[in-house]
Amino acid sequence: MSKRLGLFRISAFALGNFSIFLNALSRGAVSLVLVFYLQGPTMHLDPFSAGIFLIPVSASLAFFGPISGWLSDKFGHRFFAVLGLVVSSIGFLLLAQIGTMVTFLQLLPPLVLVGSGMGIFASPNRASIMSSVPPEERGVASGISTTLVLSGATFSLGIAFLVMSSVMSVSDLEKIFLGSFTGGSTQFVSDFIKSIHTVFYLSTVLLLVAMVVYFLRSSAELPPRKETLID
């Protein structure tokens, strides 16, 4: 066990996994929050329609993931991993501006940016994590990364609920989550939208931190400078 945890002594491995954890933490609750927004007190969509609205996230992720993996194998992982974080952060900033009502075409750009950013980031970052450890440890490294992704996504749900409950009353939030709301006051709707904005702003901040971590990782991978001896 201590030998396995010793992988975290490798700076590129540790920082790469920290950035993948932050990425999962930022995006884990996006679908859940948007489902309650789309089916909530302002949009009133049925589950099928809400699902249609969310297709761009999965579609763009599935499209850009393989492309990013292929390009990063040819040109290196750093640029594409950071690009993915930047693209996702722009998408979350746009989501933090949504109003009480939104059309599919209005929601399309931010969802495509969030999904494509996820896909662009995931492949090069995971490949670089695997290449930072000895070949015989890659199975363990993969398991650690997957655990951090799942943990980040799970914690993200709890953080989203915590953030929303800090803006709205718990009783009002329960009505939305249980689908038992029958309409709300202007203040109720305003608090609901504000809570969603707060969640997406927090996601943006987490992605910015992930960018900083990735830059630190890139610095850790730089070869040591050779000193010139002067006779």
C-alpha cells in the first residue's frame, strides 16, 4: 500500500490527479442542477424535453474527446489539457448568466463549450498521468485517477446542494427537488436563479484553480537546467 501511495511523490502524477479531481468537482453537478432548472419553477419542462436540452453536453464530449486524444498524442498534452479547462470555464461563465427562461438555441453554446472542454481535457490529461509512472504501475495509476474522478463528481453534488441551500431556504429547495412546487413569488424565483448562478460561478473558480495546478505540473515536468562550467 505504501508503495502505491508513493506514486504521489511523483509531482507530475500528483498534480495531474489533483487537476482531474478539480475538473470533476466543477462539472459533477452540472446536469443535476440544469435538470432542476429545466423542470423547475420557471421552465416547467417535462423530463423528456429536459433530456433533449442536455444532449449537447454528452454529444460534444463524445465528439471532441477522441480528437483531443489523437492530437495530444501527436503534439503533446499540455496545450490541449489547458485548452479544455479554458473552454469549459467559458461555458460555465455563460451558464452563470442564464435567466428565468431559456430556449434550446440559447442554452446550446454554453453546453457545447462545457461538454467539449471536458472532452478536450480528459484524454490528454489521463494519458499524461499514465506516462508519468513506471509501466508496471499504470493499472494502479488508472484506478487512482478513476477514484478521484468519481469522488469529485460525488462531492460536487453535495457542494451544489450546500451552495443552493445557502441562497434559498431549505423548504423551498425541497419543493423544487421533490417537484411539489405550485408556483412561487418573485423573490422565490429570483433566489432560485441566483443559487444556480452561484453554483456555476463556483465551477468556474474550480476550473481556474485546476489551470493553475496544471501549470505547476508543467513546471514540475521541465528538465533541470544544465549549469555551464567556466574554467
